[in-house]
Amino acid sequence: MEEQGTYLVTRLLVRGKERIVSAFYENGRASELSCMSSGEQTLLGNIYVGKVKNILSNISAAFIEIAGGVLCYYSLAENKAPLYTSEKKKPGLMPGDELLVQVSREAVKTKAPTVTCNLNFAGKYLVLTTQNKSLGISSKLDQAERQRLRQIAEPFLQEDFGIIVRTNAAGAGEEELREELARLTALVRRTLETGRNQTCFSLVYREPSAYAARIRSLPKNRFTRIVTDDAGIYDELDAYLKAHQPEDRKKLQLYEQEAPSLNSLYGLAGALEDALRERVWLKSGGYLVIQPTEALTVIDVNTGKYQGRKKQQDTFLKINKEAAAEISRQLRLRNLSGIIIADFIDMEAQEDQKALMDYLASELKHDPVKTTLVDMTALGLVEITRKKTQKSLSEQVYSD
């Protein structure tokens, strides 16, 4: 495709089941994919009136029920100020207490969902938080832009919430930030007020569908279109944009051609199948082997069919840099998270190792999810960590 960035949402038959597939295409290649069951509602981001079921002091945690039989993990260490829905006569968290909580991480395999009392309300430029009441600026922005945004945002701080300025705020003017702040502030105060007057297990705030909410995190300077071929999804996205991102509403398009279909035009089904395969070929003839395990994800880099004529160490650096760019893309594409260990081709020269690490770090900066390049071990293994909030693509496809 000719445009820089296009966000697609469509219905596809995947493994014999109808799914809603969303994808972000940059310069003709999918860089992000998501696949959810048609009609599926995620818990992530939702705010409930939950009840404390039990407290496990030995692991500094509690389990909170947010609906009949739905228990969630709640860290006592990370939630110093519970949001009680009514006044307590005795201090300290106890079984039976009712709290206002937000689901901060989906259930993953055998792990329960995670909830927090630090409620987050995200917009395109800002995130408002109810517990951490300071001002934070995205570390992905350069120093000059961080300073400019700090000067704009500091006067916005109020006693009842904190503010995080997102990477997408780069280049945004004061009026744009002020307008979004007003929308988010009204949402925060309405949610807190409503929550204190709701019965136990009430859903106080429902996060927009995952494919709608994803729009607010798309890189604003790198996407030009939002396209769907489904009238119902179009109406939902239009309503979302009207309420939350009116400046991007003009980018939404309904694709109505019968042929080629949106799926065929972008090769969406093929991209989804490729993202579920273990082996990923590189243009040079090298390849990656990606193997998720229970504890971590292992990525092995191989020279494969590469027939370069340069000296061996130059060959290895070339393949490794190509692999680094593809690894960065695959982490986003497959939504891999937790600990990732990449076994690059061994290189003897320390300057080559440094060149690879610097290049990988620069590629990982494009990831909207918090991703950290930790180090290269003595054995030459590169450790990366990526924040876990949602299921990986393979878990989305195969979990039902």
C-alpha cells in the first residue's frame, strides 16, 4: 500500500470461527495484529465495585471479586490507598470491604486478572491517574520536547489526579492538550462519583472495545486512514472518534467495494497466518525461530541461506541488524511480552556487539508498549522485557 500508516478493522473467519481482526499497516506491512472473538468483551480497563474475598499477607496481595466468581489479583504493595466505596470504621483492608478497582491486566493462562485502585483514563495525548498525583512525561520524547510539554502541563495538575503526557503529545499545542484534559477530567470525576453510589459488582466504567481503544495509541504522525468494511464496526468507531478524538474522525472510511475485498487488498489473512508461524524469513536469507514458552520467549537468529561475499564478521553483523529490526516488529505483531531472550549470531568484536545493541535499542523505541533492552549476557544472549497487559496473538487465536 502506498500510504504510510493504515489501521484496519474487519471480520474474518479464523480457524473456523468469526473473529474481529484489527491491524496497523506501515508502508505496506503489518506491524500490529489483534484477533478477538466476534462479540467478545475484554475486562481490561473496565472499572468495577469489587469485594475483598481474602488477604494473603505472606505475598502482600489480596483477591478481589469483581463479578460472580471472577477473582482478581490485587497487590497490597502497589495499592497503598484503596478506593473504598463507603467510609470505614476500622483502618486497614479487610475481607468484605468494597473497593473501586480497574482491571490493569487480562487473565493469562493460569493467572487471574490483575486489578488496581490507581484508576487510569487514557486519551490520545494524556493519561489521568487517581493515585499517583504527579506529572510524568514519556521518556521516549527528546529532552527539548519533554521540557516544552512539562511547561504546558504543569499548570494542569490538580489535587485529585496526576497526569502522564504520552509520546503522542509530541508537537501538540496547548489548546489540543487542554481540550483533551477537559474531556478526561469530566470522565474521571463522573466515574468516581458514580462508583461510590453503586452496588457491589457493578460495572462503573466500560473501556471501549480493544480495536477502538487502540486508535488513541496509534502514532499520530504515521497513520493516515482508519478503514473498515463492516457497517456496524464503522458506526462504533465513528461514535468513539466523535467522543474522544474528533480531530481524527475524518480519517475513518467505510470500504464498500465488493472486489477486491479489504482482506485481499491488504493480505490480512496471510499476515495473520505468518504471525502464527514459528519461522520468520529475513530478506538476506537468514531466519528467526520464535518459540514462546511458559516462562519466556526464545528467539534464535540463523544465517540460513545467506550467501554474502563479505568477510564473515561483516556478514554476521549485517544479518544480526536485519534480525534486530524484524525482532522489534515481531514483538509488536505477535504482542509478545514478559522476558524475551534473543540468541543472535555470535560476533567476536566488541564494537560489533555495541553496534547491534545500539541498533536494537533504536528499533525498540518504536514500540508503543513499554519495552526495555536489558543487556547482552556473557554467553551473547540478549535480554529484552516487554510489559504484559493483553494476551499474545497466539493466545487470542487459540484460547477459545
